[in-house]
Amino acid sequence: MLSVLHRNVFAIVLAVLVVQSIPPAMARTRPRLAAFDRDYSSALATADRFLHAWQTQDAESGILLLSDRARQRTEETRVHDFFFAERGGSFEIGRGRKLAVGRYEFPVALFASDAARTRDASRPKTVSLIVVKVGHDDWAVDQLP
């Protein structure tokens, strides 16, 4: 009986030593978090402010968030139609992607308000929002959705 007990204790000690000798690289670790991208968060904040201006029909604030290039290439009536076509709409910004240094693209879903929604317009309008760096810490929307 004593020899069976010794074998069990020996097996347990051996198992503990084997587990302790596993290199840390083989041990399960948490995945590394991606490095914080200050430019991405600034571009996302600009996209959010621009879409909030659309949601609240604040054309003045929205126009200030457009790049000079976007203002020059977009007709005034199109800007007006974008900001005032629907009242009380909502939006959803998807995960953006970096197109180049200082240039990000965000997928956006624009939802019509319940009052403006019709049978044909029950789905959101999906658009891309391009946000570019225009100064040291300044960002702007480079194309009207």
C-alpha cells in the first residue's frame, strides 16, 4: 500500500514540475492591443461632429468642418440639400480605415427620421466619409457624402 501511495505522490510531483517548466512563450497570453492612433481618434471625432451637424441641421458648423477642397468642389445647393433634406435623422459610424498618412475613410449609415421615412426609404443610406488632416491638429471632411 505504501508503494502505491509513493507512486501517486511521485506522479503528482512530476506533473507539477512539468507544468512549471513550460516556457512562458508557450503559455497562453492575452492578445496585444493595437497601439493607440491619435490621428484616427481625431479623424473619428471630426466625422462625428460633422454628422452631428447634419443630424441637427446645423449647416454653419457642418460647412466649417469641410475642407477647402470640398467647399470649392461642392455646389451650394448640394450642401443645402444635404443639411436640410431630412429633419431629425440619425447616423451610425463604422470602423474607419487609414487610406494614407492623414487620410481616413469611415463607412456611415444615415437613417431617415420616422416622419420622413417612406416604404421605399426604410433602409439607411450608406455612404463613405473621407476625413483628412489639414493642419497640425486640424481635420476636415474632404467630400460631402
